[in-house]
Amino acid sequence: MALVTRWTNAALDDINYIAEYIAKDSIYYAKEVASQLFDLGESAGDFPNKGRVVPELGDPSYRELFLFSYRLIYEITPSHIQIIAVIHGRRLLEIDERISLKH
């Protein structure tokens, strides 16, 4: 059974910033990338363990999927998938208030 996908405000802001940056060159591609990021996030609920474990965290409940040069980072909970961040692939995830490890 698929899990519901929930988006944090921070992750939504990330996609907005990415789209604004791409839109400087192409509004079409900005919309396309944003749409594909949303689709990728929504699909995480279908196969939660599909993404790889986030290397910076090493916790199997935190996973990531890739689209172009972006990392979509999410947490698997018993009831839903929580999209935490969307960052550039060359950036390391900064562990801050977005991620509260249960350990």
C-alpha cells in the first residue's frame, strides 16, 4: 500500500528557488523541472525504500532520489513520506531543524 506524501514548507521553498533560478534562462524548463520534482516526490510513497540512504545521515528512514542534479530528501514514517529538502547534488545536506533524528 502506498504511503501518503507530505511536503515540508522548506522543501516547497527549495523547489520554488530552483524554479526561479532556472527561469532566468527558461520559464519552460523551470516549470518542467519543478513539475518533475513534484512527481518524483509523490512517487516516493509508492516505493519508499527505492531511494538510497542519505550518506550524511546513515539512517535507513532517511532516503534520497535524484533528478538531474538535484537530491530530493525524504523521511519514511509508518504513516507517510515526509519530503524534507530538495538540494543541489553537489551540496551536502546540512543537518538542522529540517531533520530531527530520532536517535
